[in-house]
Amino acid sequence: MIRLTWVQPEDLIGHELRQAAEDGRAGASGTGERVRQIAARWHAAGGHGAPPRAGASGPDAARLRGLAGELLDELAAIPSPLDEPSDLDGIIAACPGWPGRRPGASPPPAGLGPRAGRGVADPVRVLGAWLGRAAGCVLGKPVEKIPREGIREIAESTGNWPIRGWFTAKGLPDDVARRWPWNRRSAVNSLAENIDGIPEDDDLNYPLLALTVLERHGHGFTTGDVARLWLDELPAGRTFTAERVAYRNLLDGVEPPRTATHRNPFREWIGALIRADVYGWVNPGDPATAAEHAWRDARLTHTANGIYGAMFVAAMCASSLVATSAEEVVRAGLSVVPERSRLHEAVRLAVADAGREDDFERVVDRLHERHGSLHWVHTVNNAALVAATLIHGGGDFTATIAGAVAGGWDTDSAGATAGSVAGALNGGVPGRWRMRDRLASSLTGFDGVGLEELAARTQEMMTP
């Protein structure tokens, strides 16, 4: 039996209840009781957030599915009490330091440098950003879904701790391999002994789509343009979590931005964040415009902190092409994130920890203490980890991507984003992280494309 994950109501209800706890609906006076009643109804009916057993069918499965849909809609009708807007005007109003919009902006947080200025990007930095994104992504691929302690044990047992090179199965003890099995979908082409070019990954497909929407529609592209491009070019099987739900919604005739909210409990997960780099690269030194571009893309699938994560990364990538330090880059990213949001607080605390701790493992300890209850592909925890490793890495490319991967959450996504920024700041990557310049992709016209070509096309799309 073929059963598509991430879209069935009975699979989603548990995640929506978790989302309600995270966005304050489960704890607010009045609404919290409503959420608890909905949870009780679901559990009383036999639902526990897990898919039905294999082969389950008939009236009972249909009843659970119908009830799950009803409860999802009831939960969606309960507003979050948090001051975390999703509309662009509301986001800008919630950012006292929004770049280039208001005089008298608030000073940068302690430990962060001056604001990056608008400039013209060096083509070497643009290529460095693409190279860095690819390297960080491929480093994290084989250990995706492996917890932090497993990543360390694998690395230590093969003489690669602290992480300074690709993961390998050579010399890996059998007991360690059994205890921490690779992400087998990805490991075959992303271990040191198997790398031959850059393997396909959604963290690399989405930048290709962002470049395509800009090439087809220019800087005035709309959320609808992104949606149509997905339907034309993005295989549904290459989407996950919030993106798959939004894709389903589009096929059901749901229009953006409702695609982000209709039965979509993953709307604050990492999907929009991994789509944002190109919007920064085509707006060098202009984090405000980069963030607005990312907002148009992100609102197809995400809300609140899910959108902020995309804007944060786009602004950082815009800065990374002209800035002189990671501190400048993170400052630019924070300037487009609402100050009262969970994401802003998480990044601010992560930056403070990274600035005062010599041992990055202690920084990651604190991140896990704060955010350990979040899903491993949530935006907040992964964005905080990226910010922390950028600051702690101090410009060292290897230390930066290694920190993102060793943190043990969404290893390929965090590695890709950290690598993108560090690669741009350094104008390239060390030779050990260079792969054959051939990117695999299921997107039309991109299979086998080289990063040098992509960098040139990105340069052509920059605003004058």
C-alpha cells in the first residue's frame, strides 16, 4: 500500500497540538482549555498522532480521518496570543531596526558589529556562497536524523572529531554503525569514499527554484509566481512537511497565503529558511529588499517564525557578500526579525553564548537545553544554531559548517546555510570541501549544472 506522509489529517493532528503548545494557544487563558478539550477528544477516539497500523482501512480509519480533519479546523480557528505577525507591514512595524526604513534605528545587540552597507558583490564571493552551501549540505547529509551524541561517536570512531572532513564508513566499527545507522537515502553519495559531484538535495533544489523565479519574473515576482513554478517544475515527491502540505493545498484549489495555514502544522518548521539564500545573493548589501523577497516566497508555506527564518537568512546572505565579519552578517539578519518573536530571542541568546564560550560544545549544550522540545527540523532551534556557529567559527569555514552539523538537528540544512554565509565571507571554500562541479537535480534543465554557471546566473540577476 502506498501511503503519502505529511498530508493525512490523522498524521497532522498531533503536530498541530504540539504547534498549539509552542505558539501559546495551549497555555493562554480560555484558549488553553479549548485546546485541551480537542486533544482529549482525539485521544478518546483512539488517535495518538501516529499513522494507522499497516493495512488499516474501513469505517474506523475513515472515522478517525474525518475527526482529525474536524479537529484540525477547530484548532486553526483558535488565534495565537503571541505578537508575531505574518504580514509584511506588521513584520516591519515590529522591527525597530528594520534596515533602511526608519531613522534612529535601535543599536545593535551586544557583541554584534555595525550594519552592512549596500554594495556591489564580488563574483568570487557569489561563487563562494554557492560552494559553501553545497559543501555544508553534503557534509550534513549522511548524519541527518542522527542525534548529536551519535554524530560525535561516528566522527570520533573514524578519527574525524572535531569534524574536519567528510564522514566516512571506512574504519567505522560495526557496533557504532548498528547503533547509529546512516541516513541511507543520502549517505550513498555523500560519504567521502562515494562523493562524485554534488548529489541532489532539497536544500540545493530550492535555491535553483528561487533563481528560476527571478529569471522568469524578475524582482517583482509574486507568491503566485512561486506557486505556479512549483506546480510546473517541482516533483511533489521532492517536497516535505510544510511544502508538501502547501503543494496538496494548491492541488485542492487553496490559494496563497491560505496554503500556509490550511491544515499545515509545519508552518514554523525550517522549509522556508532553506529557500532564501538566493534572495539575499541578488540583493548584495540590501537586507531589507532581500527579506521582502524571502517573505513573498515563504508565505506560500509558512507563518510567523517560519517566515522570519527565511527573512533572517536572506538578510544574512545579502550582507555576506559585502560584509567583513560574521558579526555584521548576523546583525543584518536580526534587523529583519521582530524583536518580540521567539526567533529573535533564540538567536540573540545563541549569539551571546557563542561570544563568551571557548568550547562550542557548551554553546550547543545550552541550545539543546532551551530548544530540546522543538522538532529537529523546526526553524527556531536550527536558526539559533546557525547564528551560534557563525559567531563562534570566527570566519573559519571548516569550524563553521562542522559546528552546524555537530549540533545534531537538521544537519544538512543548517550546514548548508552556515556554509553559504561562511563561503561568501571567505570568497570560497578550502580545497578539501570542493567537489566535482556537477550538481544532480530532478528539476528541469538543472541536472548536471555547475556551480560556476549558477554563480554567473545569480550575478546577472542582481539589482543594479
